Amino acid sequence: MGLGLVMTQDDVSPELTREQLEKMNRLHRRELRQIKNMSEAQFQAFRKNFSFGHLENITRAEAHTLLTSMLTLNLQLLSDLAPVSSDPDQRHQTS
């Protein structure tokens, strides 16, 4: 039986915070930029340094697709959270 790679809203921890999502967003964007500038051989040598490094036999193109998908999900989760006020003083206030 294969591993299910599809996450649903129910699979996401209710403890997930905007800060965590934004941190992962930055990480995945940085990794995409790094991969873009690598050859396949360089990617294979350094793939364990990436957030998905435990995946065996992943190619540079597959990693790019995976990170793009992860960013898409991340942005959707961010948009599902309560909107952030554009006023910096309002962002850090608690109810």
C-alpha cells in the first residue's frame, strides 16, 4: 500500500500559526531559488540539505514541483487564517 500524499484541512494541526506558515513559506522560496541555480548533479549531491531531503530518488524537476505545491498549500492555509491587519500595532494585540 502506498503512502497517501494528499493532505486535507482535517490533517492540519489546529495549532499551526501564521508565523510557522510564513517561516516555511520563506524556506521553500529560498530552496526554490537554490534549486533553480543548480545542475541535476549538484542537486543530487546536496538534496539531503533541503526540507524534503529524506525522499529517495527525487530529481531536481520533481523537487521543484514538490516545493511549488508546498508553497501553494502554504499560501492557501495562510489565506484561510484570519486576515492580518495592515496596521502593525494591531497585529500584535491579543483579544
